Amino acid sequence: MENNTSLFYDNVKKVWNEIAKKSDIKNVTFQVELYKKLIDFFQVGNYYYFIFNVQKAKFEYMNENIFTTLGYNSDILVADFLKKIHPEDQSYFLNFEKELNIFFKTLELDKISKYKVQYDFRIKNANNIYKRILHQLMIIQHDDEKNLLLSFGVHTDITHVKDNGVPKLSFIGFEGEPSYHNVKVDSVLYPTKEILSKREKEILGLIIQGYKSFAIADTLCISKHTVDSHRKNILKKTNCHNVSELISKSFQNSWI
């Protein structure tokens, strides 16, 4: 098992070396305020965030909430983190990292910061219990050759909403860019038709966070009647019968 784990780490590092190349990384001062658009990461459980140096394969910053989420200290090394990933999910992780490199290479330079990468995997916590993590990241530094240098990521425990099934990869576009949901690795990517409007996604995100209709109405400055109408439309469009099913399918199909 140790040899397999080491081989996995070596293979992942090769992918990251290909992603980052040998470009120079600018000094980074971590300020959450700089990444306000990343609040589109909907949190439905314990979570933590981090800055990842692709070139050096290290965490430049790790939020202390990793202890609440997985039981590990914020000084955890990337090599030790990768060892915790479920053996059945390691190939998904590796191939998804390869795929994201291919995807970003196809984009124009000014489009790179307009995409969120999203996929899930199982990882063992400090109590040796596997948790399913929703891995979301955005590129915060790259060079003119589209080598990806630094990313800002959020890991959310979604074990309670997706306790089975295979990991899935999506590229979520912002500012009018098309999204690509449930991407099949090594295949041609086609934009995925969005089944929910921007407003419906906002409401879905709040539903997932546990907001009731009155609270959603107050947050979005609309009437409760309007919220209820949107909720009915969301359930109809997603072919869901209740909120529990909606939340589960939202993560399985990357609707958020």
C-alpha cells in the first residue's frame, strides 16, 4: 500500500509540474477580500480554504478550519494529505488534475480567472473515517503561457449529501462564460445547458445553506411569494420531489 501511495504522489507531482512549468511566482499576500467572487462556493457543512502552490506542490496557506473538518493541523504537507485519499478515488483525482490543465490551456488568458474547477473525492480524516470532500478551486496566478501557478481552493465536507457514487468533474463559468458539467475525461468538451437561471441558482444556494423562504426573501430583497414560486420551479426543472432530494442531486450533477 505504501508503494502505491508513493507512486500516486509521484504521478500527481508530474502532472503539477506540467501544469506550472518553471515560471516565476509573484509574492502572495493572502486576503480573502480579494477573492469575493469565490463566495459562489456554497458551503453546506464544515469547510476550510487554502492557497496551493502548484509548482512547489505545497500549501502556501492552510486555513485552521481543516482541523474542524478533517482533524488535521494546518501545517499538513501535501504528500501526507494525498496519502489520505481513498485508493479508489486516486485515479479520478489524478485524471481530473490532468483534465483541468488541458481545459485551461484551451482558454484565452483573460478567461482563466472566470472559471471554477469542481470535483469530489473521499479522504480519510484523523479518526480513519472516510469523508467525501467537495474540492473547488480558482486560479489566482498564471503566466502568459497559461502555466497555472497558484490556486485558491475550498474543501467542503459533503458526506451527508453525497455518501456514494463516483467522483465527478465540472468547470463552472462566471461572468457569462459557459459551464461544463460532469465532464468525461479524455473527451471533447461541450458547454452544458444550464437548467437553472441565475436567480434560481442564488435561491438554490441559500436553500442548501438551510435558509427558509422568509430568510431567502429578506436576503435577496424579494417577496416570499416570489421565493416560493422559484422553489416550485426549481423542483420542477430538476425533477425533484423534496428539498433533501434537491440538495443531494445538486452535488451529484454540479448544479451549483
